[in-house]
Amino acid sequence: MSTSSFKIAHKLLTGAGAIEQLAAELTRLDVDNPLIVTDAALVKSGTVALALEHLGERDYEIFDRVQPDPEIAIVEDCMQAYRDGGHDGLIGVGGGSSIDIAKCVGAYAGYHGALADLFGIDQVPRKGPPLIAIPTTAGTGSEVTNVAILSDKVAQLKKGIVSDYLLPDVALMSPQMTLTCPRSVTAASGVDALVHAIEAYLSLNASPITDALAIGAVKLIANALPKAYANPGHLQARDDMATASLMAGMAFGNAGVGAVHALAYPLGGRFHIGHGVSNSLLLPYVMQWNKLACVERMRDIAEAMGVNVTGLSLVDAADQAVAAMTRLCAAVEIPTGLRSFGIPEDAIPAMAAEAAGIERLMRNNPRQLSTADIEKIYRAAY
């Protein structure tokens, strides 16, 4: 029997009143002058103002220059703002990009070398300043994971910092903070959470704890995502999606993700396709390839998505998992086909070689995939 560990943010606050606890958590963490890390759209929409209402009597500054799939240079800019402002804590308000930048700045703040030295696994030498993560999308799970992903524009690669020191001190999940989320982002981030849950459940590093979280997240997403997409003001659906994202984040943060993410990275790094969309483009094709190695678990996923598997063979039930996921993506109008994003077919061999080299993710995948296999998956998704 193997030993497994389970890592999450140090404290989770969820539900409609969670945002009201922000000032108390800042006081508990002894933060008097936080830097709020976010993007300009969230400031303009008034979402950041919802958090500012609950800061209490303390100084703060807003860094609102985070971009989707943030580049390394944004960490440097945010770090300069943190130091120049004499800040003593960080609040990441936004999707995975804003929270990842806040996590990176926290890691960088306690280090006096180059940011590049922190890429990889367990390269962060010490805990940084207090960090509170407040997601405004339901999907990335960044608020409960020990990973931050950045884009290297020069190398056209996604690079990660993986360290337990990146885990936020508080993850504050409040459905009100997701109400201004655009429909397209609701769809992409929601499917991203579904990918996290499915890949965690199929991971070779899964455990009974991550299994329960992953399957629970799949059930919630299958029911709540269409409602949140159809009616953005549906607070219960938003709350369910926030909970599902948190559960999926805890699941994949410990079990890991696999080939879907590995194959998605080149789409973001080379062609700047959003992470959630990249994952959703590839999920059905990777699931189809993985099916041979995990039909029983694929049947469980089908059942969690509402398929009646009674009387179905394992293979047929596994096929229904792929079909149910495809129907859900279609219902929330996720784009399909790599060619629709202008990706040239002759880029596939280089993308396959890059994806095959992401061993941190590929070793979790239930089926071993060669570079030639990965090429076939890309071509099927083309």
C-alpha cells in the first residue's frame, strides 16, 4: 500500500457570506496594507469593489495589469508594485491568471534570486507573505493548488512553479464574486473544472479522497453549469459551480492531471488559446484514447454526468461518458476543432513532441502515449 498526502489552502471559506469575512481574515493574518492583484475588466465591472467593501480600515493598492495566460514580465511588474508600496500581504481577485500572479509574487517576495530559478518542482525556498485568493470564475482551482503557470513568450512555452509554499493562506469562494463573469468565461472555466475533475479521477495518482471530490465535482458541474450559463444571475447555480471548482481543484491538486493538460499547453503557449477552451477541445479525444486503460472509471464518470448505465457494457458506458461530456460542451457553446482557431496542420508534429515532453503531467495519465499517439489525437481533434 502506498502513502498519499493531501494539500489544500490553509483555510477555506465558502458560501454567500464568505466575502464578508475578508477583513477578519486580514486581521488574523496581520495584514495592514495588501496589494490586490487583478485585471482591469474586473475593476471596471465593479467586482473588485465588492471585495473593497470588506477590507476594513486599512491601506491597499490595486495592481490591475494581469492579462489572460500571463507572461513572466507581469510577475516582475507586480513584484515591483509590491515592493514599492511597502505591502505586507496579497489578495488575488480574479480567475486563475490573477491568482497565479499573486502566488508567484508571494513566492518571489521571499527570494532574492532570479524568477527563472523558481520554475520546476520545489524550487521555492520559503513561505512568502500572507495570500488570500478570491476567485471570480468557477473553474481553475488555482485557489487551492500549489501550482502557478506562466507563459514564456520567447520560448512559446507554458512554465510552472510547483511548491507547497504557493498554497494560499485563505481561499474565499463567494458566488457573488462570479456574477459578472461573462457567459463565454462561465462556459470555458466551467468545462476547465470538469476537465480537472475527470483527469483527477482517471489519474494514476488518484486516492479515495481525491476520487470522492472528483466525482462529486462532476455531478455538480453536469447539473449546474448549463443553468449558470443560461441564467448568469442564478445564484444557486453559481454557488454550486464555485463549490465544484473548489472540489475539482482539491482533487487535481493532489491526484494531478494528465494528457489533456499536457496536450493543451502547446495550444496556449504557441497559439494563445485560453486554457479552459484548450482543455475542452482535447478532452473527448484524450478520453477516447484513455478508455482502453480505465473503462470502469469512465463508466463512473458517465453515471456522475447523469447517464443511466444500467444494462450497458463497460465499453458502451465508457463511450457514453465521452458523449455526455461532448453534449455538455455543445450546450454551453464551447468551440470545436483546432482548425477553427487557425492552427496550421503542419504544427502538429512539433506540438506533439512538446506535449510528450511534459513528463510531470504525462506520468499521471492512465494510458501511456507515444509522440505518434499524441499526433493522432491532435489530428482527430483538428
